[in-house]
Amino acid sequence: MANEKFDFSAGLKKKVFIAFAIGAVMLLVGGLFPQTNEHHGDDHGSDHATEEHHDAGSDSHGDDTHSFNGAEDFEAVTVADSAEAGEEHGAGWFKRFKVDLWINNVYFTGLALIGIFFFALQYAAQAGWSAYIVRIPLAMGQWIVPAGILMLLTWFFVNHDVFHWTHSNLYDPTDSHYDELIAGKSGFFFFGEGGGFPTFFIARMVIFFVLWAWLFTKLKNLSLAEDELGGDGYWFKMRKWSAIFLVIFAVSSSVSAWDWVMSVDTHWFSTMFGWYVFASWWVTGLAFITLVTVLLKEAGYLPQVTSNHLHDLGKFVFAFSIFWTYVWFSQFLLIYYANIPEESVYFVERFLSDKYSPFFFINIILNFIFPFLVLMTRDAKRLNVFLKMVCIVVMFGHFIDFYLMMTPGTMGQNGFFGFTEIGMFLMFGSAFVFVVLRALSSYALVPKNHPMLGEAKHHHI
């Protein structure tokens, strides 16, 4: 059974291609019948008025008044944020397309990263229970190279529409659009003066992907060499390289969260944001690993995996759904009771907006209440039907989470969730699944010379 290989059959490939085609059709329908409210900006006055209010808002960061006064302040916050979002007046479907492209890039890059992280964590922790399933997260890491290429190309395509800080006039003190706060952060994006090409930002992106891809390749080659040559030497080498990856991941995952997500709302900041994005990526990756494991078992693969292994995977999804909620609530509560305008604006524009407030609550329901209630019992963590249901909900729920992180800061009050968003998600998801399944079919499902196979075989909880 150790030589068992996954057969990525023509029928399965056809299903993946059909899912991709459905996504493409939905994206096309979304483009032909855009449902964004393209003239919502008129309700707030002209662009000139918006810019004036934004300038006034930029000067108010030193104000001692740290409270909002109901609807009037929300209206002011919305207008100011609209300017930061890249002049949303007249924003249409094409901008939605760009924003969704970036959201999906970040979401699926996270899945690939978590695959490598999970694999490395098992070796660094000398875990034995997971020996039968470590090839699944390893296959997820295969997306990291396509993700890096897509991320770099996408940034050049979407930069001004997604990242307000890329506009050069924000850094010119003589320009009417000059933003002192953003100009003060220029050192984080540029090597030289702000307003040019963001060399420092792009350099970080390239360095991170090169390091991730290199370490993934190193770990994969060691794992496959272990299959061929045996011995525990490769296991010790993987422990060493796994520890190196974990240290690099700890830094790079947080910085990439600041770069790719938090900088969308350039005026806003949160010291917990790196943890928050990691928690969202982590529980999504765990859900994907669990779902693939269950589906493989149902297809007749991985007979060695028992209800005890599934129980552990279910506990991970259950526990880290709670962990994500803890980080979400901690960030929300700290900002809520401090009530500092430049911090509170992030939640005000999501919680009080008729566009985003439903998603604010859907986010909590899908990513905490549902998995918490369904996976609470021991039996639920061992039943395929419950695991599949929760994992699908959690993966979609955290896509909503990333949508909520980035769309308000880019689209302002022109944001919408419809065919465009679902279609793009299906297309990226199909491409990701294709790469993962093709990688999974290229080597044995179970590492046949893994020294912990005996422990995995007798794992019982």
C-alpha cells in the first residue's frame, strides 16, 4: 500500500475543466450585466468635494476627538475612504475584475503556503500521526510557483486600482492630492523618495516567492529521495530544512499580509493583522487538506487513514476556527473600545455600510458559528459528511473574509458580490485543484520510507 498512487483520470480532469468553464461563464455574465452602483459617488457630491473632505480628513489625525457621531460621521468616513480607494466615482465592472483578481491571488497563494507550512510543521515537530497524509499538503505547495508569477504580473495590471499609495501625486507636497500620512510611509514601499517605482515593495514580493519556491523544492526533493533510498538521514535533513522554512515563513507571511492586504487601506493599520491573515490562511488550508483526505478515502485511496486521523484533522479545523475568531474579536474589540478614528474607520465602513454589513455577519456565521456547532462533538469529527460540509463552508467563508478585507478599501460603496466574484473564485479554484491533483498523481500518496509510519499506523485517540 505504500506504493499507492493517485490516478488523475480523464474523467476527473474533465470535471475540473467544467468547473473552470462555469467560472469563466459566470465571469462573462458578470461583465455583461454588471450590478455595481456606478453612480453612487454622486450621492456624496462631486469628486472635488470628495478630495477636499479627504484632505481635511488627512489633517485630522492629530485631533484629540476620538469618537464618531452617528450617521454624519459615517458619511464623512465613507467619503474620505472613497478617495483613498482610488476615486471610486464611476468605478465599474473592470475595476471589480481587477480587485477580484488580486483577492484570489492572495487567497490561493495562502493555500499553497499553508500546504508547505503544514508539511514543514510535521517534520519540525517530529509528528507521527500525519505520516499518511503529508503528501497532500506537499502537493498544495506546487501552486507556489504559478502563484508567484501570477502575483507579480497581476500587480502591474491592478496596482493603481487596488493600491491607492501607488499614485505619485500623493508624495508631492506641491500637489493638491498630497497626503502627509501616506508620504510618511513611503519608506515602506520605496527605496528612494515616494512616488516612483515601488522597488522595495516589489523586491520583497520577489524575494519571498523565490525563498518559498526554493525551500518547497528542497523539501519535496528530499521527500521523494527518501522514497527511493530510504534510511532516516532524509528525515533528519527535512527536519532541518523545515525549521528553516518555519523561521522564514514567520517573518514573510506577516510582511506579505501587510504588503498585499493591509496596504490596500493605507491610512489604516493594525498590529494584529499579520496574525489575522495567517489565521485565515491556516484554517482554510486545514479545511482543504481535510476535504482532500476525506474525498481520497471515499474514492478508495488511503485505506491506512482511520477515523482517528480524521478526528485529528477535524479537531484542527474546529480549534483553529476558534483561533481565527479569537484573533478577529481581539482586533475588533481593541479598536472598538479605543474608538480612535483612524483605526475605527476600518470597521465603520464594513459594519455600518449597507453594502458590506451583511458580509460582516456572514463572515462570523460561516467561519465560527457553523464549524463550532457542527464539529463540537467527537462523532462529528469522524463522519465524512460533517467534515466535508464544514470544510467546504470554511473555505468559502474565508474567501468572504478576504473579500471583506480588501473590497471596501478598493471599491468603496461600489462594492458588490455576484457572478464576477464567484466566477473568478471558481476559475482560480479549478486551476489550483488541477495543479494539486496533478502533483499528487506524480508520486506515491504515502511516503513509503517515512520513519514514522509505524506510529501513524497505531495512532489512536
